[in-house]
Amino acid sequence: MGKWGPLIVLSLAQFLMVIDQAVMNVSISQLVDDFDTDVTAIQGVITFYALTMAMLMITGGKVGDILGRRRTFAIGHLVYAAGSALTAVSWSVGSLLVGWSILEGIGAALVLPALVALVAANYSGQDRVAAFGVIGGVAGAGIAVGPIIGGFFTTNLSWRWVFVGEVALALVIVALVGVVRDAPVDRKPKLDVVGAVLTALGLGLVVVGALQSSVWGWLLPRDSPIEPFGFALTPFVITAGLLVLWLFKRWQEHRERSGRDPLVKLALMAVPPVRSGLGSFLAQNIILLGIFFTLPLYFQIVLGFDALETGIRMLPISIAMLLTSSSGPLLAKRIAPKRIVQAGFVTLVLAAFLLLGRIDPELDDVAVSVALVVLGVGMGLIASQLGNVIQSSVGAADRGEAGGLQYTAQQLGSALGTALIGAVVIGALVSAFVNNVESNEEVPGEIAEAVAVAVNDKASFVPSGQVSVGLLDAGVDASTADRIVTDYEAAQLDALKLGLLIAALIALGALTLTGDLPGEPLAGDDDETDQEPAAG
């Protein structure tokens, strides 16, 4: 297949790993209907997919060091294919969770760290810079066509056919894996099982706490299963996760002192560009997935568009991200990665505020499309640089671990983005709706009180028509129901705007994470990239 044959195979893998998350986001309404559930449950499934990858990505990188990166890459695709097959025939939220969130998540955790190590092993110098730019561009392409593919199949056939196609693509990649040169490892390490359990448990608790905050409440309890000291369970779960991660750090230090292989070398985290790159990846994916969760709610739930219409309207962000991220090699020759990434985050702030001004009951197609193009440009600028920065900052032997850390940061950001901004949106919806109803003098006090109790007991982002039907079925007269529905529609818009505002603030804060990114254009020279990470 020639010089670029390995990159074709690796690009197909990157495309496969990103496409179905975009599919799921535009298919939320159909998934809710198919499985007779609510938005919160589907939000949980989407979050758990990213969470599974975040929990296991570091371990997946280490498995690649033990079994070999190419073999792990192939095994991961077989696991991923099995998960896609189960997803395609899933009959309940539980089976969807096992197939998509767990099996596909495990497969991706094996594939992705190996993928970046294989890119670095198959290309050097400016070819490596170009290869990572292509990989970033392909990720953008997956995001670009994902909503269209998902929208087309969901609207005209079924979202299930997308996963049938994923099975076929995964098997094609396994058949072609022989054209990819393996990334050799000097010495096969031992797997740190205790470390793997600690990191998975710690990351899992943090994300689950953030996800459940929309149900349990952040501090004051809403529907919390228990109420320690009168507070919601959320802060205690998140704190427990942070404590477990601290224990993981101490365990890694103990393993290194005793001469045993740690799950991840803490020295990698001490390399300034790696540390800064990981923080930037985390912030970028919190913003990206938070917005990709928020916008479909606006298009589908508020405006009533189907999945295909939603995918078409989200296409500007994806095309802009594809084109901008593909320009990475050209930009990297002239501009320092630090400046490119900083420009990306500033652009994201601008995009979020442009969207804030366009969340209205009536869609302004042109203005929203412009805002989404700006958003895609910001995402593309960031995506075009960070992968090469991290891989170029460590030695060849550490690229698997660095890839594991890279994708852990990305998937942790994806999980937190869906969970955190999703929780903010749901929480704001409840607060604004209750406040609107209680302050509406045209709604009788006893009805307003009953609405407040019902909303606080079971909150979800649903179409206003569903609220109207529920009120009428509960015996509320039509005129009062109309007033309450109007209050609910206003609360929906306020909640979505708050979610976008949080995304803008995260982008602004992310600028503080970019300080240690390279301040000069990267040459892509192997003599530099093969240094020991501690020397970095």
C-alpha cells in the first residue's frame, strides 16, 4: 500500500473510534422512544461510554506494551466489533449499555493508545507531523459525517444499521493490520493490577458523581439515595474518587521505589509539554462533548427537528473542524503550538457567546451556522497540535503510556463534558421552571406547588408538548396548562444558555493550562523526540 498505507489503516481506526459518539448524540430522541426511557438515561449511556474509556485507557496503553502495540490494536478492534454487534441488536437500555458503553469502550481503550504509538513508529520528522495532522483531521471528519450518517439512518431506517457498518469496518481494519509496522518495546513490563483497579475506580467515582448531580443535587439533596449530614451524596462520591486517585498516585510511587513496573510513570506527568497538553485535551473535550450534548437538545427537543435535520444543522462545526485540524502540518511549520492552541480556546469563547445570543424559540439558521463554524475552527486549531506535542515530548519506549494518558484526558473530558454540562442544564431547567411557575400569578398556588414537587422528584429535558399532555392528564385546565408550558419553554432556553455559558468559562479558564506547550514550531526531529521523558 506504499508509504502512506499504514496511515490509511490507522486513519480508518480513528474514524471508527469517533463516529458513533456523534451518531448517538443526534439520535437521542429516537433512543428515548425505542427504549421507552428518558433523556437522563441516554445521557448516562453516552457518559458511561466515555467513562469506560477514561477508566481503562491507561491500562490499555500498558496492555499494548505487554502484548505488542499492533496485536493489541487488532484485539481491540475485535472487542469493539463484538460491542457494535450487540449494540445493533440491543433490546433495552441495559443491553445498549453493555454493548456500546462497556464492550465498545473496552475495545477503544485498547485501540487508541496503540494507535498513537503506531503513528509515531511508522513515521518520523515532518512525515510524523503530517500524519498526526491527518489523524486529527480524520477525527474531525468522523465528527463531521457522524451526525449526517446517524441522522440519515435514524430518520429513514434505524440507528442500528450504523453499528452493523461498524462491525464490517472493524473487521476490515483487522484484515489490513499487517501493513502497519509494529512499535517495538524494549522490555515487556508487568501489569500493575492494583494500579489499574485504583485508577479505574477513582476516575469512575468522579464522573459518576458529576453525572448523578442532576438527580441527587450538588449540595442540597433532591433525589439523593442517602443524605450524609443533610447533604446530597454528590460531593461525597466525587471526594471519594479524588481520594482513590491520590491513593493511586501513592501506589505508583511505591511501585517505582520498590523497582516494580508502575501502571504509568509519574515522570511523564512531570514533562511540562505533556502535562500542559493533557490539561488542554481535558478542557477541549469537556467543552466539545458538553456542547454536542446541549445543541441536539435545542434542535430536537426545543425546535422539534428530527435526527437528520439535527445532523445537517450541526454540520458547519464538523466541516470547519475537519478543515482546520487538517491544516495542522502547515500551521506547525510557522507558528508555535502554544499560540495555535491558545487561539483555539479564545475562538471557543467567542463561539460560545455567539451561540448564547442565538438560543431562541425561532431558529436563526445563518447566525447559528456562523457560530458553529467559529466553534469548529476553535476545536480544529486545538486538535491539530496536541497529539503531536505529547508524542514528540517523550521517548519511543514511552509513547504507549503517553497515548494512554492522552486518551484518558480526552475521554475523561468527554465523560465530564456530557455529565457536568448535562447536569448543569438539567439542574438549571428545574430551577428556572419552578421559579417561573411559582412567580406566575396566573397559576394557582396549589398547582404551582404540585408542579414544583413533581419536577424536583423527576427532572428530565422533554418536549413542551409532553409537559402539556401530562398536565392535562393530571386534571389541570387547558388555560393554566398553557401558562405552565410557556414557563417551561422559557426555562428550557435559560437552561441551554447556562450550559453554553459554562462551556465559555471553561474555555477561558483553559488558557491557563497552555503555558508549558512548546513556544517554538516543532521540527519533528527524531533526535529530540527520542530523549528520555525525565530529561524533558
